[in-house]
Amino acid sequence: MSWVGSSAPRGREAEPSLPLLLSLVVTGYILMGKLGLATAMPPAGTVIFWAPNAILLVGLLSTAPRRWPILLAGALVAEVAVDWPEMPLRWALAFGLVNCFEATLAAALLTRFSAGPVRLAGLGSFVRFVVLAPVFASGVAALGGALIIKLRFPDISYLHYWRVFWLGDALGVLLVATALLVWLEPGRRFAWRDRFDRLEAAALAMGVATVSVIALMRESNLEHIYLLFPLLLWAALRFRIEGATVAVGVTTGIALWAVAQGRGPFIELSAIERVGALQLLIAVVALSTFMLAFSADDRRNVTRRLEGLVHDLQQAQGTLERMNADLDARVTERTQALQATLARNEMLLREVHHRVKNNLQLISSLVALQRRGVEAPAMRERLARIQGQIGAIATTYDLLHRLEGSESVDFGPFVPALCDAIAVAEDGRARIAAEVSGAARVDADAAIALSLALNELVTNALKHAGPRPEVRVVCRREGDELILCVEDDGPGFPKDFDLHRQKGFGVRMVSSLIGQAQGSVRLPDTGRGAAVEIRVPVS
């Protein structure tokens, strides 16, 4: 019967068998009806506890609304069977119609205000169930039921009949419908943790039964009733709503039996007062116990969800830690590989530098050997220029490597080194002064172009100057430009000299190299000798 307690839309294959459901509802209705009649109290025979409506309500909630008329017809037949032969047929049918109206109204309201199947899954759903079914639906139906009783027994006030009828139906729905919806809910099973739970449950059951007998069957002070509450709290907190329904059911059964036997703490009251007092006692006991049990269940569910979230977070944290460890290992491995590659590349670069330097020196030596065997002055001069240019490239390359400036370098240290190399090549014939001020960084290609241009300009100055020439080389920075100026003490350039119209190889080479470095060349007027000024953007 896992389908009981669900009113969600379902296919035909998911619905319970209609004959089975109808037989269960009719049988349960008759049994609960006979039990209710056993609690009838004089003078009008009003019952203290009426539970058939709870059976019918659970039956309606367990199937689709299109089947409700069949169940309601079965309930009318069951009502006649319960009341026969003590009550005439017309009165039995009248009570049956009132009971069917109550169950239908409660089922319709619960279905309307529930998001899905009607289940008692927490304190909020239980409060909604109590308000819609035992309070509202039973209270509305009691208006008709009290009217029927008033017509049969006009001696007692209508308000008394309404209150007794309402509380009797409300108690039946509260106790029986709550127990059925809880115990028959799909997937809800009470789990025993160990054997001590069973021993504890047995001790609790014996305690509830014993204290209920003492408090509800003895003609003693009403203070003994308060002994029930610690045990009911025990059941609600330790055994959830399942245990609470059992404990309240045992207490209610003993209380009804005591009243039927004419015993109990309310025996000194009149029959009318006795019914009201016992109904209120059962209502308070059931509501307080059930609400506490549902609250404890909510707290357990929240704690369980939090524990699940904490467990998930711990798993996620462990996964992240493993991923971080794996990532660290990979990064360490990759770093070590990169470091090894870098070390190998540095070694290869040193080897390449060494080979390039040796090759340049070898080329310079070959040019020098060729120069010695040449007698034509023009060719000897050209070979000397080539040797000087190779020397300038070798000096620049060596400085680039030693300064570790693969992208940009300060050109200042290049100037004195190149000047010294040219002075050595001239066997000390010339005096070359180098003046450097400020740092001016240029890229490696511009440094090579400037070195070749400097070598060409200084060589030309030495060629056209006197027998003991003096050359002054100035390197400084102005704003975003590097300025390289070569001055000599010779006769200077002719008045109509145009640098850009010269056809000599050296002048064209200087112009081309500086142009590639996005620089400019001009001839400033210094008042003595010749001067060439080069401007190149700094990096």
C-alpha cells in the first residue's frame, strides 16, 4: 500500500486497484465507526472520537478525483451498516452525507494547497493539514452534523452539539489520518540503529501504557495527567513521528476505554462536561506531541542535509587538493625540464658565440693575408676597409654577448671599444677621443648598424685628415634620440658637398645602415674640420 498518502497525478498503472481500495475503505470505515459508537455518551449519544472520516479521507487522497464518487458511495453504504439497526435509515444516510462532505472538502483543500502529493513531510505540511482538515473541514461539516443531532434530540443546545461533533471528527482525522499518512508514505521506513533502540522502544511502550493507566483510569487528581507528557516527549524526540503516533494512539485508546468503563479523572463531571474535557485532553496531547515530532524531524533533515553538504565539500576539497598536488608535480616537472632546456640552450649559445667569434677572426685574418699580397693601393685600401668592418662587427658582437643584451643594449660602452680597436689597427698613428654621456638603449640591429657606421666614419676621417689626425667621437642622448657625432681636424667638407648625392661606397653604406635603423644623418657646422652627426631613436 505504498500508494496511500499520495494524490499526485498518476497513470492508470500507478493507481491502486479500485476494488481493493474500495474494500479497504469500506472495511476500515465500518471498524472505525463501530469503535466510534463505543465512545457514545448520554444523553444524546454523541461520540467522543469518530475516525471513519479519516479512513475515507486517506482513501480519497490515494487515488484520482474521478474515482472519488465510487468511494463516497461505498462510505454511505458503510455508514448505514455502522448505524443499523440502532438508527433509522434516513438519519444514517444524513450522517453519511455529512461525513462524505467532510472528507471530500478536506481532500479537495489538501490537494489544492499541496505542491504535488499530499504528504506530511515536516512541520509546515502538518500545520497545513491540521488547519485544512481537522479544523476547517471538520468544523464546517459539524454545522450539518450538529443540526441533525439537534433535530433528533432538541433538549441540548446546538452549540454543544456542534462542538462535540466537530472535536469528535477532528480528533479522528488528526490521529488516524496522520498515522496512516505517515506510516503508509512511499519510501518512509523507520530504521532501527541497533538492539538498544528496540529495548528503549519496549521500555517506552511499557512506560506509556503504565502511566496512561495510572493517569486516565484511576479516579485520582488531575495532576497525574502531566506524567504523560515526559513520555510523549521521549517518543517524539527519540522515535520521530512514527513513534509519536504510536504513543498518542496508546494514550488515546486507554483514555477512551476508561470513559467507556465509567472511570477516569473526569468521572465526577457531568456527561456533557466529561465529553468536552476528554476531547480537549486528547487534542492537546496529540497536537503538542505531533508538532514536536515534526519539528524534531525537520531539524534532523536539516542536520542531515548539512552533513551531506559538509561531506560533499570535504570530498571537493580532497579532490582539489589532489588536483593541486598533481598540478604542482606537473609544474615542478615542467620547470625542471625548462631549466634543463634553458641550460642546454645557454651552453649552445656560448658555443655558437665562440664559433662566430672565431669565424670572424678567421675571416679578418684571411682578409689581412690577402691584403699583404695585393700591390694595387686601391685594392689594399678596399681590403683594409673590409677588415675594419669585420673587426667592427666582431667587436659589436662580442660586446652584445658580454652585455647579455639580446633585445636592447646601451650603446655607450660600444663607442670607446670600437675607437680603441680602430686606433690599434692604425698602429697608434691617430688620436681618437671617445666621449660618452648618458645611457641610450637601442636594439641589437641598430647597435650593429651604428658600429659599422662609426667604423666607416672614423676610417674616412683618418684618411682625409693630416699625418697626425685627431678624431673626436661623441655619444649622448637627447630626449628620445641617441646622437653619435664624429669630428676630425682635417680640411672639412667642400662648400657644395651634398651627403645624399655622393656615390662613394662608404657614404652610401652609412646612409643605408642608418636608414634601416630609422635614423638620420646630417653634416653639422662645427667651425673646424669635418663633422657627421647620426640620430637614431632609442628603444
